[in-house]
Amino acid sequence: MNRYCFCLQVRPDRLEEYVERHRNVWPEMQAALRDSGWHNYSLFLRDDGLLIGYVESDDLEAAQKAMAATEVNTRWQAEMTEFFTRQGDGTEDGRPPDESFLLLPEIFHLTAPSEGD
């Protein structure tokens, strides 16, 4: 299973509502994520709006494509788009948040000790 970390920027004036929306993620959205190959998925939010996501998947690109094909994801992304800031140059690229996040490279991973260590 591959590990992925990504970041997005939530608008500071919308933080409370963003958090509230994620307290009640629709059950059908959660099921679609699981069925599409998203595992051990977590979001972390800093008070300035920096959002860090962590997810495990056999193939994130395939998992994203599977989600993009679902009606529930289309509805969810339409509602979530307004919470995110524009790109650095002030433009919007037209992609929903789940397709426009910045993947971060993994630089360290602590593994379990092997037998005999």
C-alpha cells in the first residue's frame, strides 16, 4: 500500500464551516472513498488554513479517477470548492479540490523493526 500526503489552502474566513462540514461527511461519500481505493484517509488543518491530507492507496491516480466517476463526489466537490483559496497568481484552474492538491514527496518513513533487531 502506498502512502500519499498532500496540501491545499482553506480560506481563513471559512475554517469553522469547513471543519463543521467534515464532522458530518455524508455516509455515501465515505463509502465511495472506501470503494474507490482510499484507505486510512485523514485531514489535518492548521489555524491559518493550511490543510494536510494523508491517504493510503494502491494507486492514487486510479482511486482519484474512480472517485471522479461517482455522482456523490461531484456533489461533494461542488460544495467544497468555495472553501479553498485560488492559485498563487489569483486565477482558478477549474479543477475541483480533490484534483488540484499538491502532492508532497515522502522523505522519511519509520518502519517496524525486523525480527532479530
